[in-house]
Amino acid sequence: MKVQICVLLFAIFLSFGCKKPTSVDVLMDGNYTGVLVVTNSVKSVPVTRQISISLKDGKFNVTSDVGSTLKSLSGKGTYNFKNGTGYFADEGVWTADFDWNMILNGEYDIRSSGADLTLKRRAKPQTNIDPATSYATMSYEYILKRN
């Protein structure tokens, strides 16, 4: 009976050791291309924008093929990474005529599987919301593939 319990406990212990990690341990330097997906809880179709991001030695550079009409799809700055979270600090000076959340700036949950990289902006919880007021929730996610 003791042998069966030991074998069962050993099997359970091994099953916990075989789980794949849900976050990455290293944010790999390189050039990534893909899309920025902006999801609005009020609209049924998300907005997507083509984007390119270069990550190298703690610095990032964002460019877009869309042109200068979408200022928010460019930028540069620094980043660091800790425990599955990326911290990006954009160095640009921006006007107020667009959605600043589209700038790669702030905290992002990071998922990576080799050549694929996903950065999902962490939303700050809203407090003191009047229940009679309806708020749209927005989500910003970079879905990228390494070149």
C-alpha cells in the first residue's frame, strides 16, 4: 500500500514538472512584423493596423507602412522584461489628436512561442464608476512574428 501511494505521489509530482510555462523567460531581440489589434466592447469588428517593431538591447523602435497619418503607430524608447511582463517607455512627444493607448508604452503581458510574440496591454481597473453610465472597454494587442 505504501508503494502505491509513493508511486501515485511521484506521478503527481512529475505531472506538475511537465507543464509548459505560460510566460516567456527571455524577450528575444530581433525584428518583428504583424498587426496591432484594437478591440472595442461596443463595436463588433476590431480595428487592425500593420506594424513593425525592432527590439534590441533594451531599446525598441516602432514603424508602420501606413504613413504619417497614424502618428500613434511609430515611436521609440526603452523596455525591460520581468516575470512575463514587459515594461515599455516611449520617448516621443505626442499631440492629443489620436488614441494614446496605441503607443507602445506601459505594461504588457507577453506571450512567446519562438517566432511568435504577443504583447497585450494591461488595463488599469476603473474605480468610482457610476452604474448609470455605460463604458466601452478597449483592448490593445500586438500580434507579431519574428523576421
